[in-house]
Amino acid sequence: MKVTVNWNERMTFEANTESGHSVKMDAGQPAGDNCAPRPTELLLCGVGACSSMDIVETMKERGQQLDSLKVEVRGERPSEYPMPFTDLYLHYIVEGNIDPAILKACLQESMNLYCAAALSLKAMKHVTYELNGITYKLYE
């Protein structure tokens, strides 16, 4: 999987995905113009959507009837840089003819086994970057 991120102006960037989509990102004022989501907000969006996709699929496989699903995702960060997320809170609001125990199991499986977005936040093992033809290893 690959994305390409291009700088447009000030603090506005546009990412193009391998699947053919684009996402605009910006910083808040005064550095940016606040015309698009922050990259860190997109991380939270990814976790919410990825886990929700898991839940829709696994609940269907288990014969559960979902009528609606919404997830509110909140990330806690320290106030000093680099400000990585330290805690995630996902509030799922689900309606339908469902067994709460099955829903709970699906949620736990998503966050522990299937949701690549959530699992990636804690699983980064290797980062290599290249700058003007020189390759560096951030950590291995």
C-alpha cells in the first residue's frame, strides 16, 4: 500500500492513494489555513472506519442484524511535542437486533486481531526513509 503526499502551499498538503483517491490536509491557524483535516485527525478517522468495517462484517457473519452503527473516536495527546496519541477512546453507538455479548466479542476481535489501522498505531517496528538519495533507518 502506498500514498503520495504533495505540498501545495503554506501548510496545505494533498495525499493521493494507490486506490485512486485524494485527501487534502492542512494545519490550523496561524501556520495553516484550517481548510482540511489534520493528519492526526485522519489517523483517528482510519481507526474508527477500520474497526467499524470489521464490526459490520463479523456481526453479519454471526447472524446479527445491525440497523445503524456510529463510532465517536477521541485521542488523548500530551501538550508537548511530538504529542503522540497516548490513549484512544472509541464510543460505538449500535442499533439493531443484536446480542450485546456478540457485539463485545466483535469489538475486541477488531481491536486485537483485525483492525490494521488500530494495530498499526502500536506495532511500528521498522521505519526507513530516504532524503536526497541517502537512506536512513529511524529504528529497526
